[in-house]
Amino acid sequence: MRVRAAVVEAVGAGFTLRDIDIAAPEGREVLVEVRASGLCHTDLTVATQALADFPPPVVLGHEVAGVVVATGSRSREFTVGDHVVGCLVQWCGDCPACLDGRVYQCGRPGTILRDPGTQGPRLSHGGRPVTQGMGLGGFAGRALVHENQLTAVPRGLPFAQAALLGCGVLTGAGSVLNGARVRPGESVAVIGVGGVGLNAIGAARIAGASPIIAVDVRDGVLRRARAFGATDVVNSASTDAVSVVRELTGGGVRHALDVVGVAATAEQALRMTALGGGVHLVGLAAGRAHLKLSLPRLLLEQKRIQGLVMGSGDPRRDIPRYADLYLRGRMNLDDLVSRRIGLHEIDAGYAALRDPDVARVVITSF
């Protein structure tokens, strides 16, 4: 079957439209007609850096929502017509972590992918394999995905908003609700108020946190943060964010989430937490960032540092939960979708994300 896809043919070469071949579903694979695909910075990183796991040519796109159009012979979760959301969390379902409900820590994620040597690739062009980014490849009209990477959602959920549930929402909201386990009345600071940070703020509001402090260097995104539930905003480019946060809270926050992921913001998070507080590392902008720690101070201040991946989320549990919160008017997804674009506009869409007034860009025309 032929499908139109945006292909990265060489590192840094941008996204080129191509008609590629997509295999028929086998085993527990599901063929999805893609209706929406979000632009996430992780895909841009893969497209512009030489990474061994994703050799070009590659079809990226991991925030996917669509409709099931075919299933493999052993698929047991979905039927044709189901509305689904994709997630980059790959889980086998049989290892100790999966059996314990920690699918985000699966020890054998690669087992749900095809073995190109025996099964052939899912995607190809001119008889040559095309890498499928993160097992999803959502920058295409259709995606062939193992059913473990899909979750059913209500048909009343708009596709553009649904697409964001699989990564940005799962990571941001989950970091607050699953990772930090914020309780009513606890104080929260979120450093970095992009798409993931906004979802963290929204989840802190749902959890009943107070105050909820947004920290960023851009006034535009700080204004948007108030619409998601921030009670206070701090521009760290023009003021000492640590001092302001500690003053606002009378000694520091209970939870500080670093959604940026550089040494400076991680250190800010550590310094703005109160006695016994938690530092939750969510973002990773600099792969070689290092955090210097004073062990006596860490011990005496009784602080904990926690790394979080994908919001410690179980997609089958959390995505339906967030969809329900949205449909009941308790989770703001509408204000995340700043622009809708066509498949041919991905490069322009990523350029638009540099604008602080743009939260997320979603492909809705294929």
C-alpha cells in the first residue's frame, strides 16, 4: 500500500514529501488512518542530529491520533473504526516492570517491533527500508503500529487535542500526578512553560496545588501559563527566580519541576525547594548537563531528586483519564493547539514554534 509521508532523507535536510510503501498489519499490529500528528521538539532533534537509533531515511512523528482501518490476525485490543492515540512508550507486557504496572520502565521494549530480517520492514521506499521513528511514524497518512503503543479514546474527542495526549500531556500531567504525586495545598514551581510545562501547571491545578508558580524567560508564555492555572509567574531573565519563589512561599516550594533540562534550571529547582521538598527532572535540553550536589546539604535539607520519563505514565490508564478530564472541562487542551497545518508544512511549523505565542502545532491535513 502506498501512503504519503514526510521523510527525513538526510540529517538536517528537513522533511520531504514522498509516496512510500507501508506493509499490511501482521500479528498484533494495527493500521491507523492518521487524522492528527503533533510537532514535538524530540522529532526535530532526531531530524537534525545523527542518532544511531534513527538512521535516515526516517519517518518521524510520535504524537498521533487517528482511526483504526485494519488489524493483524492476533490483535485483541482494537476493531476497525476505533479512535486511538499513539504513544512512544514501547512495552512488552510480560517483563517484571510491565507486570508491575511500570510500562514506562519496560525491560524489553524492542520485542514489539518487527524483525526486518524475518518479517521485512513496516515502511519502505523503492524496495529499501525506511526507519519508523519510535515505532509510530505519524508524519504520514497512515501508521502501522503494535497495539501496545495505542490507546482507545472516546469518539467525541477532537483529533488535534487527542494527538497531544500521547506525549506532551502524558509527560507534563503525569510528572505532577504520578511522579511528584502532588497533594491538595502543596506548593509547586514549574520551570519552563512550553507544551509540557503548561500541562504540568494544568495538572497541578487539578491536584489542588497552591500556589502554582510558573518560571520562564518569556513573558508571552508566562501570560499563557495563567490560563492553565498558574497563580504566580516569574521571569527568570529579569529577576532572581529562586529568591522570588522562596519569598512567595515563605521558604520554598514542596515540589519543583525542571522541564528545561539544563544545569542552571536543575540547580534553580534544587535551591527553590523547601526542607523535605522534591526536585523532579522532566526535561532534557542538554544531553551532557551535570548537576553539582552538596551531599551534606542534600542530607540535612532532606530533599529528594527524581528523574521522570514520560510522566511515569501508563498510557492505557492515563490517556483515557486525561481525555475524560478534557471532556468534562477540567483539563485545558484547546489552548495548546495554536496552529493546524498540512503535512507539507512541517518545516514551517517547527519554525513557528520559536514564537512564544505558539504553544503547539498540529498536522491535521494529510
